[in-house]
Amino acid sequence: MHAPPSDHVGGPGSHGQGATFFGHPRGLATLFFTEMWERFSFYGMRALLILFMTAPLATGGLGFDTAQAGAIYGLYTAMVYMTALPGGWIADRLIGAQRAVLYGGMLIACGHFSMAVPTLGTFYFGLLLIVIGTGLLKGNVSVIVGRLYEPHDERRDAGFSIFYMGINLGAFLAPLVCGYLGQRVNWHVGFAAAGVGMVLGLVQYIAGRKYLGEAGLHPADAGTPDGMVHQRQQAIRWALLVLAVVVLFGVGSATGVIQVEAIQVADAAGYGLLLLVVGFFSWVFLSSGWTRVERHRLIVIFVLFLGYAIFASAFEQAGSTLNLFADRNTDNSVLGVGYPSSWFQSLNPLFIIALAPMFAWLWVWLARRGKEPSSPAKFGVGLVLVGAGFAVLIPAAVAGGDGTLVSPLWLVVAYLLHTLGELALSPVGLSAMTKLAPVRIGGLVMGVWFLGLSVGNYIGGRVGGLYESWSLPGLFGAVAAFTVVAGLLLLAFTRPLRRLGGDAA
């Protein structure tokens, strides 16, 4: 699971009237359970998404082939992270982070309940609502966490560690509940259960909101009263324009007036993401005024961005390719007792909860001895490990080529390797971006992290769409080779990248 950004700081009066939660501001408990239930809803639905789309019509599914399902899955997961950027802008300019979290949670719940209605139009409309709602909630809930603490509060990092456990607790429980209900009872009951989870998160958020104090309550100060009025008017105009487009598209989709091929939309989104990446880095590198040190660090940022996008393109196939492998090619039983294939989605957060403290200790232990790996080295290790997870599945895919169901231990080992890769790479990524970014584009560079995750999710979904057109050993082998080679290249260039980035790398 990926922790959201945590680079915002707070001010006085945001400590929740002196109440504490394990020695932290009482408001942390409110946000812990808000994010836990939001992740419950997100990962509960995601565990079912591609299985529902590819399930035959006779079993209540949509009957899509994997190419179409993979395109929709990749587009959805890419947009979920892309909308965190406008979601942060709306909170900063218009409504404040607290209201953004509230409204985002409402939209997410409505999206899941829309998917609980068995029509194609409400399915697409529900995905759209979840994308917008997650964009409002996910980044902004982290902003509020940061603002619960004074700028130099030594509890800050520990507070985010507790918050991160909430993310993974929700992600662990979600497939067990929603996956069981969706696969064993009814797909739409599973989607409804995800909506109920978000409602529970909203109820406790509203009840505990008083403990948040002023943290994220108001939009960012524009400096002057006139500036604030102009800022608010500009934000309202943009928000109304986007809302009108969303409503028209949603109504058109639900009524069947708008009929667009999903693969065409996904293709267009892919080109859009490519243009966005090329445009951003072209603007950065062609801009004048950078110092020599800043330009060198921007090169490192670009390399790490590519590394993260490649990592995410493999890692995020948990919900697409690996989910299909678990459902179609794996013996989902232990001692003769069967279980839903979606339960494999709980392995990664379970491993995170168990292993994250060990990794935190390891980095501190190495740092005290002057042997902690640099950020590029950690990225390289993460890529090699996620590639190794796919390499492990190659013999399993060969063994299952004749229709034989393979042991679930193959997937357990693959997810363990993927988790080790995530722990090596993901926690240092945001930190590296904040240290390497020139001050005047610090916020934009944080957006690049989301962009890398978005690109990776998009690619991972499209790769999942090849499940039926490629041989499984060939598909797993290609992903493994690509990520391992990328990781080895990063490791080979660690020293020059370290010199370019200096102490920040």
C-alpha cells in the first residue's frame, strides 16, 4: 500500500484540546479511522473490479474480455491518483482540507452504492464518483495529519507511521469482507459493503471532527482580502465547470445517451498521461534560471520518477494480472477448505504490517554505521524484488499451462517479494522528492510522485489486458525481465546519481 504525502505542517491550536491518542493529538484517531475505512472501501472494491468485469453474464458479471477490462481497470486506477492534484487545489483554494475529506467521503460512498445497482450505466457512474471523491479525500486527509503537529514536533514521523498502519489495516480487512460477499454472495453486495465501510468512516469522522481543531479547516491564505476573494471566485468558476462536465457525463452514461468504447477512452488517457509527463519535464529542463546543483538534482528526480513508474506498473498488477491468476489458475483451498480468490489481495498489507517496523529499524541501524543505501540504490533494489516476484510465477504459469491449478504458495511468495520491494522503495520516494526538489517547484514535484503512480497504474492495467492474448509464462517473464533490468541499471548508475544529487540523494 502506498502512504500519501506528508509534507505539510501545522500550527498552534490544532492539537485537539489536549486529548491524546497513544501520546499523539486526539485528532489522529479520527483521521486514522477515516483513512482506514476509506482504504477498506477502495481496496474492497478493487479486489472485485476486474473479476466482476470478466465474469460471465450468467454469473452476474459484465462478460468483458480481459483487454477491455484491463483498459477500464488501468484508466480507473490511474485517474484515482491523478485527481489528488485537483483535489488538493480545491481544498487549498475553495473549501479547506476538512471539508474536502467530508465531501470526498460522501462521493466515494455514493459511488460504491451506485455500483451496487446492477446496470452498466450505474457501474461507470460509480467509478467516476469514486475517482472524484478519492481525489478530494486521499491527499487532503494526509494534509490534516501533518497540520495536527507543530513544525518541529518530534512526534510527527511516528504519527504518520501510526496513520500508515491504518491504511494497511483497512486494506487487509477489505478483501476478506468485500471479496467474500462479492464472490460468494453477489457482486453488487460486495460493492455495497465497500460503500458501508465508507459510511462508517464518515460517521466517525463527523463525530470526531471536533478534535481536529483548526487543522485544515480553512482554505490557504491568499495574503490579502482582495486576493482571497479573487482566489475563491476563480476556484468556484473552475469547480462549477468541472461539476457540469461530470454531471453531464454521468447522466449521459447512466441513460445510455453517451456510449464510448472503454478502450478508446483508455487509449486517449494514455496519450494524455504521456503528453503530461513529456510536457512537465520538457518545461523543467528547458526553463532557465536553475543553478547547476538544481539542474543536477532535477536529473535525479527524472530518473527516480521513471523508476517509480516502472515499479508501480508491476506492483499494481496485484489487482489485475495477479488477481486473474489467483482466480483462474490457482487452487484456492487449504486442507480442502475453499476461499475466494480475492483474499490474496490481503497478503500485501498483512506483510506490510508485519515487516514495516523491521525495515524502519534496518535503515536506522545501517545509517548509524554509515552504510545506509542511497535513494537510487533503494529504488534499484525495489525494482529487482518486484521483478523477482514475477519471475517466481513463471514456473507456476508453466505448470498450470494444461489447466492444472497451482499451489497458492506461488502467489504468497510473489506477494512477499513485492512487499519487500515496496518497503525498500516506497517510503523513501516522497522523502527523496522533497529533498531533491528546488524550493520554488516543491509542490509540483510532489505532484510528480502522484503522476508516476498514475502512469504505473495505467500501464499495470493495460498489461493485465494481455492476460488472454499472451502466454502466461511469456507475460510474467516480460514483466520480470523489464523490471529487473531497470533495477540493475539503477544500481549500476547509483554512484553517478549520488554525485548529481549530493546529500539529497
